[in-house]
Amino acid sequence: MSTVAPLNLGIAGLGRLGKRHALNFAQKVPGATLVAACSPVADELAWARRELGVSALYADYAHLLAHPGLDAVVLVTPTTLHAAQITDALNAGKHVFCEKPLSLDVEDCLRVEETQARHPNVKVLIGFVRRFDASYQDAYARVTRGDIGRPFYVRSQSADKNDPSGFFVRFAPTSGGIFLDMNVHDIDCARWFLGGPKIARAFAAGTIAVHQGLKECGDVDNGLAICEFEDGSLAHFYATRTLAHGHESLTEIVGTAGRLTVGQNPRLDRVDIADAYGVRNECTPTFWERFEDAFLREAQAFVDMVRENRPPPVTLADATEATRIGRMLTQSFRAHAVVEADERSG
């Protein structure tokens, strides 16, 4: 049994994903104790009291940071708040787990890196959940031991089932656009599998296939992108919010001696259905069913990282590069032109 004290956590943000993170940290992660919750929405605080048994409830983030005995915060807040909230937590001496992306702005990312450098004993983990998925980890282990030779090309996609309610249309004005909101996972995966190369140039294009309301904020519901890295490696990304059948997270890694594919068939389970319509399987309806176990692994990794003083499995520099590339893709899409990298692109 561990003699290390449990990590006292507070969570800020109790929307759809925030509730799921809260339940994981409160009920399923050994070594973690959820002691406080923060939200400006009264119904969300009432949910935390009722479902999590948390009595320390705050409408103001500064009050959460001042909670007695608090060790760390979990941020599942709007992306526009991430950089400032992480900075405030670091300055208060609190460890941070924050959902992706680190920020929509590269300068903000770099300022967070600079702040963390002044607090080297305070840890930060940004939630690139695919790195914690068992299948992605298996693929990464095979790449690192040379099973497919030298990897030089990654094709990756984030594809969501169409939501006729238009939730993401309402969310789009603050999301940063499809490339930062969705492809940021694919960007991080590509750099992870390719050894962390720097971006050289990028091109992106997109279209509105279904949700015309996205025109108002200059976003699209389907996007394509190509990235060339300084070492000559390549990546191709696809994002869609309009699939008919379910959620697909697919990544293909091509090397000089072989190829690996993760998620080729977005199976919900191991059941195959054979009937008058043919042979098929049901698909994962949303990202949560696909990555539920990975989110739990991610939460456990954060707690273990802090309690056992481990290095972060995803660095702030990785998160900054994901934002940098996502910004370049957004700029390319809007300009209809190739965007060249510079030291502080974005």
C-alpha cells in the first residue's frame, strides 16, 4: 500500500465532459480525492453536491484556488480560459490537469511555458487523451522498437457523428475552428509517432456539407490538411462533424518497413451482425465510448505523475506545437494558401 498522501483535487468546469472527468477523479482513480468543485452555473454545482458528494462549491475560480489543502486543479473549462487559469494555478502552487488544447493562441502557450519554468516543482498535464489509449500506446511501442522501420508519414482523422441539434454550431465562435478543436488530437498523434518534428509548412481546405450556420463564424464541418515537417516527414489530417454512422478516430503510421493502423473499424464491441442487410458491426456513437478507458488512464497518469514525481507524458512544449500547427492550418484555410512556419507562428 502506498504511503504517499492522496492528492486533493478541485475541478473547474462541469459541462458534459467536465462531469465525466469529475466522476473519474471522484470515484475511479486511486490516490485522488475530489474535495472541491467550481462552476458559474448553479445547476452544475448542485449536480456536484448531489452526485459527487462534494460540499466545497465555488462560483469563482480564485476561491477554488484558495481552498484549504488543495493540491491540484482539473480544468475542463472553455479553451479561451485555459492559459490564464493554468497560470493562476501555477502561481498559487497548484498542479494542473487541463483539457486540450492549451490555448488558441501560441503567444499564450509560450507564456504558460515561461510561467511553468519559474515553478519547476509544479506539474502540468494537457489532456491529449489518445496518448493514453491502449491501442495507440501499443502502436507507439511498435514504432519505437522499429517494427515498421523509420516512420515518415501519418494519416489521422477525428470524425464525429452528425449532431442535428447543432450544438457545435453554437460552440463554434469560441472553439478556434475545426482544425484546433478537432484535429489538434491528430496533430499531437502525428508528432508523437514521428518523433516530435517541427512544422515547416501547412495547407488546409474545408467545406460546409450540412451545417450552414457555421458560415457566420468562418468555420466548416469538414476539413482537410497537409503538413510538411522540417525533417521531411509528412502528415495528412481529416476532420468531420457529419458522419452518418458514428464516431471514428483513425490513425495510420507508414514507415520504411511497414504500416500500422489504429481504429480502422470503429467497432462498438466484438459483436458481428449478419442479416438480410449483410454482415456488419455497430459503431462507437461518440468519442466517449471510444476513449472512456483512455480518459480514466489519463486521469490516473496525472495523479501518479504528481504523487510519484514522474515527468509529464505530454509536455507543455508538445501542447504549444499542437496549437501552433492548428493555428497554421486555420490561417491556411482562411487564406486559401500554404502557410510557412516561423519561430512564433500563430
